[in-house]
Amino acid sequence: MKVTVYATYDSVEDKVIKDRLVVVVDVLRATSTIITSLANGCKEVIPVVEIEEAMNLSKNYEKDAYLLAGERNALKIEGFDLSNSPAEYTKDMVEDRTIIFTTTNGTKAIRKAEGANEIILGALINAKAVSDYILSRGEDIVFICAGTEGKFSLDDIATVGAIIYRMDDGSGQLKLDDLGLVCRHIYREYKGNLESVFKKSRHYNVLKKANYYNDILYCLKEDMISIVPEYTDGIVKIK
Amino acid sequence: MKVTVYATYDSVEDKVIKDRLVVVVDVLRATSTIITSLANGCKEVIPVVEIEEAMNLSKNYEKDAYLLAGERNALKIEGFDLSNSPAEYTKDMVEDRTIIFTTTNGTKAIRKAEGANEIILGALINAKAVSDYILSRGEDIVFICAGTEGKFSLDDIATVGAIIYRMDDGSGQLKLDDLGLVCRHIYREYKGNLESVFKKSRHYNVLKKANYYNDILYCLKEDMISIVPEYTDGIVKIK
């Protein structure tokens, strides 16, 4: 099973993802938030790139049927119902609702994966579930990290490492590309204390300064949720 | 001193390199070969992207004044004098000559750095010289790895790590970005046995299969050459 990893969505080559199973990872915080939201019973999440696109889309829904959600520069968007903090996506808040969702990097990464055969979302909170799903498919796999503003981001790299680590039964059947090897290496090395890796990333410090430290601690919790979200035809639902 | 690292030349942002000191690294083998060639007395190296461009340029030179050099798919180009193997760039062969040079990734990476204030070339064989030069300048620095066909390549990452490791006096003045941290980590971890890292990269295996294993061993020799090549106005010379 060949494993290909992209550190940023803008480096993804369409020909490589075509007809493939793709996992999109934006652990701080878009994919962690979407997974949480679906686990708490939301109907669906619609990732959109632009704020205006989100606003326009919301006009198609009844008042109580949707929530406008997301962030710019880590902060809640004016006029929106929810920020990108998974703590806000409680059952009371999201159950049976459609979440229209826009974030700086994560939603772009998801949309960039269009053209793949199948797109699923990964984070630390569902690392085992994603790994199990990939193994059940037994196909070559491509990971797309959201990265931070077009740059390599250690938090996503360690998360891909966590998924690869769970996929690896030591039989040598995993054929990791160079970046895949780095992901696994970083995770293996720090798996008792992943926060020490996250701490080194610029993104961690941006979130901490914006008073989202509790979100970071939440996003670091491994294997807490067993769902695998899938993105099809513009909508994310539980697989 | 801020350190920014790009894993591939096509991810480089022009606004980030503008007015900066940039180090281009393509350890297997373009920058190793250029450094060797200049250390052995060649007059200058002219990196060009296309084979045809190299052919046309050669028409401006006297018969014995130049050599056509480079590779495609790791192999010598038909009608060229030299391949991209540093072993061929002996003093007898290159002294006082102009080398017109084209390779798959390395020359593209060098040209991509245009727009920087100053462009120097790094490899393991001149890691200490490059590190000393950067420290003497005391400026923020950007590393551009050539990568392999647009992808993250462990050999270049470990080489940037070697240079960063030599720059770091433990005073905390180095501000590494996320990828810079990974580079230093990989180098620190494997510095007694860098071949074990190279061995994991796809690029290593391509070269080994093409019978260039001795080149790999040569490119792994750290700090053997004390020159720093500079690329200015289309030409590489000793700084």
C-alpha cells in the first residue's frame, strides 16, 4: 500500500489524487471540529471557501435549520453563529442542523481534494477510526495536510504520523514516501507527549495567544471518537 | 535570526525570498556537483533549465572553453560532455572552463531563487562553509530544497538540517520555522549515519539503480570543501 503525503494543499497534484482515497487533515482545528460536530449529531457540514459564499448558501435554509460557522485569523467571523472552536459544537447546539463552515486553511484543503475517488477527514481524535477504515479499503492512500497559510505545519505532520503509525503492522506492506517517513518518525518519537511537538509549531502559538489553549488540549486527545467523516458532492457526513 | 525552509522549489513564495539571503540545496547531486566543479577550478557554472537553452548558449563559446553538462532522469544527456556525477568534474576536465549545466530539479531551484538579494549554494560537502557564511551575515535566511520532481526529499531535508545544526550555538537566537525544526531534528538524530536517512529516500534508490552509488557516498562527505558558490546574474562563481 503506497502512502503519499502532501504538507500543504497547494502542493497537491491533481493527477496524483485522481481516483484515489484521500485523507484531509487540519488538526488545529477544522477537521477536529467537523468530526466533533458530526459525532454530536449535526446533520451535515458544508465546507465553503469564502465568507460571502457561506452567507449566500445560508439563505436556502430555514432559520433554525443551519448554523454559520468558522474563522478568519483563528477568530469568529462577524455575524456567524459559531467560531472554529470544537468546544462550541455541543449536542444542544448542533443536533440535526446543517453547519455551513469556512476556515482559513481547512476548507480549502477539503475542496482541493475534489477529483479524488473518496475523501475522508482525519484528526487525532479519530486517528484509529481513520486508520481502520484505510486498512479495510486496502488501497493506496494520499494524505493532504492543510498546513498553515501555505506552509508546512508540525501539528498536521504529527497527526498524519499518528494515523500511519496505527496502520503499520510491521509487515512492511506500507510503502511510505519521504514525507510519510518523516510523519511516522515524528509521531513515534513524541507519542507519549505530542503537545511538545505541537508547541513547536507557529500555529500552536497563534491559537494559544487567542485564548484557545483548551481547544489545543482537546484536539490532542487521540482516538476519542470513532466516526469517519466523508466529503461527497460538497457535503461532509458520517461515512 | 529567522530561518525559513521550503521543501520544494515550486512552493517558494516570491514575497518571502525578496531581498533575502537564500541557500539552494540539491545534495543529490546538482549543488554537490557545482561546488566540486568550482573547487576544482572551473571558471563558472551557468545553470539553465532546458537542454535546448544549454545547446544554444554553448554556441557563444570557443570549442575548448566550455563543457555541456547535466542530466535527465539521473542520466547523461545525449551529446553532452559530462553527466551530473561529481566524479567527472576533475581538475583536468573543468579547470578554467565554463560549465553550461542543466538538471531535472537543481537548476530549476536555483532559477526559482531569482529575486532574492543573494543566492548561495549548499550541500553536505560545504555545510560548515555555508553555515559560517550565513552567521557572518547575521541575516534572516531562506533555504530552498530542490526536492525530487516537486516532492519533499529526505536527502535535502537532512542537508538543510546539517547546515542549521552548525549554525546553532544554543543561544536561542535561531528562530526556526516548522520545517526547519524537522530538518534539525532529522540531522541531530542521524548525524553519525546520514546514509541511513538518505537510504529511505526515493531519490537514493533511483541513483543507486543507475550505478551512482559512489556519487551518493561522495555527496555524504561533510565539510570537505570550504567554498561557498554564489549565483549572480545567471552565473555561479565562488563567493
